[in-house]
Amino acid sequence: MTTNRKHAVFTTVRTAMAATLLLIAATGCNTTAPTEPSGGGTTTDTPVLPAPEKLHFDFRFFDGADKSAERSKKNFFNAAIRVAVIETAAKLILTPPVAAFAVALHTIPSPQDDGSYIWIYTWVDGDEEAQIRLRGKERGSKTEWEMRVTALSENPPIDNLVWFEGETWNDGENGTWYFHDVESEENGRVARLDWSNGSDTEELTFTDLDENPGDMLGYRRDGDVGSIEYTDASEGGVSFIRFDESDGTGSLKVPDYNDGEEACWDENQNDVECSPAS
């Protein structure tokens, strides 16, 4: 998992080309005000939106790592550099949909005849206009979601295309989203995001469905123990970075470092031999 490796799952950033519009909208200028629900009725039974703060990677363990420090810590610093690249790419993917949901949280949904609710947010700046439409409908214990975006001033224009769709359950603590290509007329699925949050655990997994189908990037945290895993579907290999915040130890295993063998560090982030059980 090199810094210039394909990381194909991150090709989904192209579906976030509407991110600029959405992020500008989220920051607040020249926006339309929320309207009252059409057709009257109450909004007390609206589906629960996933909490935006739950859809994130937590890499604080690597904050402040000095990449120029002593050579005895090269395993840790190599991992830190890779984590920085992954974190930047993950934010590029996750910030737009999370921002869109945050916007929806501050608008008033309109109940529909089929039992669904629609949240609409429109951003206008001169001749430029963009609109997001979020639809949610409860089906049993799950809620189905669909986000569409319109930005006719874009080139090519985006006209009511699906940005992402999927379902959530357990009040948004678990869910699956499928991202679509809004730059293509086919508007097909290009990636999948799965997440799960427990009392002391959290998981996020990206799966590429388009350019390199089956490639996966996963993040898991169980208490103080965190891990990142990258699966290359074409080569059948799994790379990982693991770390324990309680004692400072960790390791990484990637094809282009340490001859592809696991490389470990101790509680002071100094290089050490990996134990057989690591």
C-alpha cells in the first residue's frame, strides 16, 4: 500500500465533484431558507438521519509524528506517512456526503404520500445554483435513503442524478451507502460505504465497484486498538496498519516496505522485532 499506489477505492472522489457546491452551501452564504413542510402534517415521525460525526476515521494516534526523527522509529514513521495520505483521501470522500446530511439536519422535511420524507436544500450564487434532495423512507427496522443532486451550471450539467443511496438501521448507527458517478449519464454505482458503531467499536469500509472492483479499504477501532486494512482484489494481498493507543505499540505490513513482512514498533515507537503472535 504505497503512497502512490492505486488505492482504487479512492477513485470515488470524482463522484464528489459536487462537493464544492455542497460545502459552500454548508458554510452558509446565499442560501435559501428552510420552508415549512408541504401539505402540512407533523415531522415528529421522520426517519432518523445518521449522525455526521460518526462517519469519520480517528487517527489521532499518529498526530504530531516527526517524520525526520531518529532512524530507530522508521517503522512508526512509515506508517504515519501512509496514514496521513489515507486520512486526506478519506476526508475528500466523506466530507461532501457528511456535509450534505448536516445541511439536511437543518432543513424541514416534507412528508410525501408514499410515507417518505424529502429534505431539500438549494444554494444560489448569481447564475450558479445547486440543489440536493434527500429522500428517506422507513421500511420495517431499516430506513432507505436516496440523495440526488442538480447543478445545471456545471459542465456537463448535473440534472437530478443520484449521488448516493442505501439504507441505515439502529438509528443510523449501522448503514450501507452506494456512491454513483454524477459525471456519467449512466449514473452507475462506483463505490460502497459500510459502517457500524457499537458502544466501544466502530468500523468503516470502502469498496471499489468500478475501476478496480473488489478493492477494499477498511478502518476498525475496538476500544484503544485501531487498524487499517487494504485488500487488493486483483493480487489477493492484504496490507495493514495496526496500533494500540493504550501502550503505544503497533505494526504495519505493506508490499513495498520491509520486503513485504510485518514491521513493528514498541511503546516508545522504536523499531522492534515482531513477535510470532503479532
